Amino acid sequence: MDQAGKKKYVKQVKGVIKPTDHVDQLVGLLTCTMKLPVNNNTMSDHLSPPGSHLCHSTAYCIIFFQTQSEALEDQQEQEQRLASLINKCPNMRVLHQIHSHILTQPLPFSTLSFSLSKIILFCALSPLGNLQYAKKLLFQTPYPNIFQYNSLIKAFSQSHIQSFSIFKALVNRGHPKYNTYTLAFVLKSCTMFLKILEGTQVHSRVIRSGFSSNSFLQCSLVSLYAKCEEIGNARKVFDEMSERSLVVWSVMIDGYVKVGLFNEGLGVFGDMQKAGVGPDEVVMASVVSACAGLGALDVGRWVHAYVKKREIVMDVKLSTALINMYAKCGCVEKAKEVFDEMVDKDSRAWSSMIVGFAVHGLAKDALSVFASMEEAKVKPNHVAYLGVLQACAHGQLVNEGQRHWASLLESGIQPSIEHYSCMVDLYCRANLLQEAYTFIENMPVDPDPVIWRTFLVACKKNKNLEKGELVGQRLLGLEPFNPDNYALLSSFYAACSQWSKMGHLRKQMRDNGLKTVPGCSSIEVDGTLHEFVLGDWSHPESKEIKEALSEILRRVESSGHKPNVTGVLHDVVDEVKEEALCEHSERLAIAYGLLKTRAPVVIRIVKNLRVCGDCHEVTKIISRVYEREIVVRDRIRFHRFVDGACSCKDIW
């Protein structure tokens, strides 16, 4: 750049350059970087005469550039001195002066470019810098290099809009050519803000630039697609990698777990072991979460033993994942054991234990842990309050629930729709329908379908036709194409013996092409998961299961049980309804468990829907006549059946 160009550029940045009188700071910097003597006589020799209007910072810069021209003939050493001076700059006001005087000196172009890069780097990444000044400087620089662009894009990675706009400007300008660092910084920003559209555009740039085989970029792309739940694209990039680091294995496993593909996540973990890559605590936390999602207790126990055997660090995240896994697999005692072994417990660990007790119907234990959390001076988060309200609802502890609701409001935490739903559930389980309805009407937010479904279940239980019909219509208005709403309203009409209305509703379902999700239950036997669907006899041992079911039915009937057919949504004779009840998925799973296991092994069932009333009663009888403990995890909570009684106390 010639002198005329420099003067023009100085004029451009004049608006942001302000003089400073921080002479002591400047002298200190100069002494450090230039090794000048610091006695007053020496310094006064260099400063302007008394009465001069030249500011101290200008005098400093004169000293610096006179000295460098005399003492630093080597350009590389000169650049190192400049870099040191900029890096040790105490504030932006001093940097403005350094920037101004650099531009007015006859420096070689490479040195000038190097200095501007260091200034941009300081402004972009230093806590003393200024991002907007860095951005303005970049776009005013006649020939910016890729290092300057990368510094700014990296700095703006916390703000997706800024980061991507700078990258877009770079691409449109055509020079300098972006490199792998540029693409990695932009992909990181897209991943952080879940911007899949922009991320795919960057991916296309990766391909067109010939960087598709760059392992670092491949890892960034896997992370982008996995975090944005584009798991198919993540797996495609993952499969194309010739070498996979621990990080990319971890991202792939976690990606599958986040979208609910738990078996696939465990499959990738198996491939990781075959590849000889040792997992860390982050990987194992994801694997444990996959076991929790499947309700696979045996596999979860093996994973826990594997962690101990390999001496993998049991950090807070992994320990919390184990608590969740054992609680979700129906082994809350083991969850409490892991919780008690933790030295440091954060709010997530406390919350997981509270929720674990709550979903098992152990209200007193949940409230006790919540009290201990407060005594430990750990501030309860929104999940902790959610768990304690769930516990109060399942235990019908209305006064306790109201007290904790008041505490939640006083804590400053903004109640979520889930918190409001728990309060409605609290009133509904206690058969306080009017209080529940009043609470809903006074909510500062609009009730969601979950709240109306909760209220409709209570109306069904109390056979309140008037309020149930009103709520049912509101529910269909909110979600007119959700088959679960039609199924619930149909069961409500069936409970109220309104067969014509139920028939009309089911006709609406057929006309709209809506089908309900069939009941599905699973049981783990010897590490293998067996799934059973309502009325499905495709299991290879179906003949033996039918025989076991017949024996179960005989023993249940001999105990005096009369089937409750009110939940069967067909206007047919009771005999046909009873046959339909016998084919419910949880009964098939329980029969298989009795067929394949012996006491004291606990039969553990996971069901995708709520347990029906008759199956609940039958399971209680089975636990007594067969002397077996049965744990059923349905969509709402856990049921632990022992000696003819259930932990839910028939409230679910």
C-alpha cells in the first residue's frame, strides 16, 4: 500500500480513533517491549518541549517508531515487537492510538498486514477487545487475509447471525479463499444454534472445496447433523470417515439416544468396542441413557459393571445417568444407592432422585430428598419442583402440593406448562374436579392438550358427563387430528354408557383416516428384549404363551375376579370384550415372563400406553397367586405389584 492509500485508510478509521492521555500505561508498554531506559531524563529527551500541544500518546508513538527504525532492522523481529505491544495493550483507547500510528508509518506491506491481523485478533478474542471495532476494521481493510476473517468468525461463533454473515461476505467477495479453519468455525456456530439450513450450505462448500475427507470437518458435520436431529445424515458422514476419534463416536451415540433410537445407539457402542476405542465417562453416560430409554435393566447393570471394571471416572453426569437408568428400569433402590455414593451432587442429581421416587409413587421419599436438597443449600431447579409436585399428585397430598406450589412461585422460577399440569393432576387424583377446573380457568397461560386430557380422565373416573363433554370438545379443537384424543373421549363415553356418541366419534376417526397406536409391551429376558403388541401372535413361542395365558386366566378366575369390560370400546357382548382383554400386550409379556423366569427374579414390563383398569387388577392377582414381584412401567408411572397390592394404591 502506498502513502496515498494509507492516508485514505487513516481517514476512513478517523471516526473511531480517539486520543488518550494514558502516558504511564504507554511508557510501561514501551519499556517492556522495546527495552528502553525508564529514567525521567531519558524519557524527557524524547518528549516534546513543555507547552507543546502534542498529546502524550503521540509522543509515545514517535518514540516507538524512531526507536524501531534505528534499532530494529530485521523485519521479523519488528513484527514480533509489534505483536508483543498489541498483545499487552491495557485497553481499547490505547489500541486506537497504536492502530492510528501504525497506519501513518512507512511500514512494509507484509508488516502492515501482520499488524492489522494482530489488532483484529486482539479486538475479536481478547476480553479487553471490541468485536464491533474488529468487524469494522476487517471490512475497511483493502486486502484482508484469511487469518483476519477466521479470527472474527471464531469470535462471533457465539452469535450465529454475525458469524454466518461474515462467512457469506467472504464467499461473495471471492478472496481470500476460505480454509478448513473457516469452515470449522462456521459449522460450530451452526451447531450451537441448531441452524441446519445454513449448516447444509456450509457442507456443500466443504464438498466443493475438496475438504470432504478432512477428519476435523467430518467430525464437525456429524456433530451438526446429530445435534439438529438429522441422524440419517449424521450416520452417512460418520460411515464415510476412515478414522474416527473418541469425540465422533461419542457424538454419534448421543445423537441416536437424543432421538430415541436407543438400540441403534447401543449398536454404535458395540462397533466402538470392536474398533478398539476405549470409551470415556461422556460416552458411558449416553450408553446408560440408552439403557434407560429401553428399560433394559440387565444391559444397564452390565454397563455399570463395565464402568467399574474399566475404572472410568464416575463424574456427576454419569452418576446422574445411572440414577435415571435404575429409576426408569424399576429399580429405585439401586438408584438411591448410586445417589448416596455420590460425593458431589448438583441440582440435576438431586432432581433425578426426586423424580425417580415420584414416578414410583414413593411420595414421602421424594419429599424427604427435596428437604435434604434444601438443607444442603442446593437451590432447587424447575425439574426438582416438577418431581415434588408429581410426588404430591401420586400420593394425593393436596396440602403439601399447594405448599410447594407457593414455594415455586416465591423462588422466582417461572412455572412451565408442565408445572401447571402437575397441579391439575394433583386436584384430579384427589377427585377435586371443581378446584381443578377453577385452577385451569385462572392459569395465566393457555392450557395445553395434556392438561385437558388429565381433566378428561378425571371426568371419566367420576362419570361426569357434562364437564367431560365440554373438555372433550376443547381437546378436539386443539388437536383435531390426534387419534389419542378420540380414543380417550371414546373411552369416556363408554364409561358413561353413551354408546351412540362413542360410535359417532369412532366414525369421525375412520372418516379422517385416524388410527390409534396399538398397545405394546416389552420384557427383557437374559439380555434380550421381547416385544408384544395387542392381539399379535407372531412371537416364535406364541403356542407356549397361549397355554400360559390359559393357565393364568383359570387361576385368576378361581380367585373370584370378574373382568371389568367398561374400558373395551366396542358395543358387543361381554364375552367378546373379555377375550379382547386377555390379549392386551402387558398380559402377553407377563405370561412370557412367568414362562421364562423363576422367583425371586422380578418380572419387569415396559408399556407404551396407560395400563387399563382390568389389567391392573389382574396383575395384582397374578402377583399374589404366583408369588412373584411384577414391575410395570406405563406411560404415566411405575406400578410395583407384590402379594396382591400395587405401589400406586390404585391411583394412577
